[in-house]
Amino acid sequence: MERLFDRDLPPGAVDPESAYLDLGLPAGTARPYIVLTMIASLDGKAVVGDAGSTWGLGTEVDHLLFKQIQRNCDAVIVGAGVMRVDDIPYPRITPEEADRRTKTGLRPKPLWVLVSGSGRLSPDLRIFRGGGENILIITTETPDPSTLAALEGKTQVRAFGEHTVDIPALMHALRHDYGIRRLNSLGGPILNGAMLEAQAIDELFLTLAPKIQNGRNGVTLFEGEAFPPEHLVGASLTSLYRSGDELYLRYRLRLAP
């Protein structure tokens, strides 16, 4: 792996095991400091097929960096659609890893936050093996209580918003009720769009996969309300790494006032 550009480090060869290991993320105050992790094809597709296909866009190095970013954060937030399709398991946290996290000021085991406006999530998802104290479902005030009954004992549940999830209120609660200072978002694109509109993304870690799908109406990184041309969200490149033909970009977003 090669470091092509980094604001704080010289160019040169890098062991992927050490890259992104210590990102120096600041601790959020009013809300968590939020970093978004995504991958896209050269033609901008964030979703290219059925379950597992997006994960297959990246190489083993991409998968390693994906996990390293999570290790810098107290919690992970992900949309229910991603969980239904990819069935992401709760990460294995060894006693040594829990101790490392504690010493670096992180939650010993990460809190996984699943956002589902409908509350419809299968109790058989692998994420629920992480223990109810480490899983939080965020929904709205509209789901039928029976929808959540099957999840009793597997998770915590909280509602924010009547018909859609109130992102600012959720972020305030994560910081002040759960002590989350650094949050890693895994998307998907609809959640990304909502968080961008709420100015709740500070950094974007984007893997650019050297692949092209072609086709019309593909899903992109952000699927929310379009901003007018005079109010596009800007970004500053913080670092650029390469492994083979795969690129790893880190951007600091310039959110509007």
C-alpha cells in the first residue's frame, strides 16, 4: 500500500495493518464527530447488485481499512436497508481489543445503531448476537408495537420523530445520553442523504473501486434532496492512499453555516 498524499505525513510505502489505525478523530461535543465510510465504482455507483455485491466491489485492503476506521469510534450507525441486505455481524471484540479501546477513551464494545423508520428488522440478523446493551434501534413513533415485539431482549429501542427519524435529535441523544463522541456511519445512501441534510457528517472515507457498471438510475453515495448549484457541499482532501488500482480518499466536509 502506498501513501500518495497526507497533510501530516510524507509519501511512501505503508503497511495496510497500520494505515487508519490512529486517525486522530476529535471528540464531538454537541453531537458525535461523524465519519462516513463508503465505496463507489468509477461511474459513481454505491450499489451494484444484490446482497454482498457492494462488499465485493472492494479488495481485502479495502475491507481491512473499513474495519480499522470502526476501531477509532465509540459507535457505528447503519441504515436498516444495509443490514437487511448485507446482514453485517457484530464485530468480535477480544479482551485485548476492549482494553485498547478503553485506554484510548472509547467505549469498550462499540454501540451499533440501526436506523429503521418502520422498525421492521429480523431478530435473526447476526448483529443481534452482540448483546442487547450494544445494539440500539432507532425508529419513529409510527411502528406497530407488535413489529418490535420479536426483538425484545435483543436490543434497545428509541423513537425520534413522528414519520421520519429526527437526525439532529438522534445525534444529540447519542452524545449526551450514550456518551458517544466518535461515530462511524456505514450508510446506506438514504441515511447518508438525511445526515448530510442535517449537517451531521464531518468526514468522508471513500474507496474508489477501479470498476464500472454502466446503466441508468444507479444508486449513488447520497440519495436525499438535491442541493441547488450555488449551495453544494464542499470538501477538502486530507489524504490519498493506493493499493494496486484501488484508491482510498479521506475528505473533510465543509458544511454550510
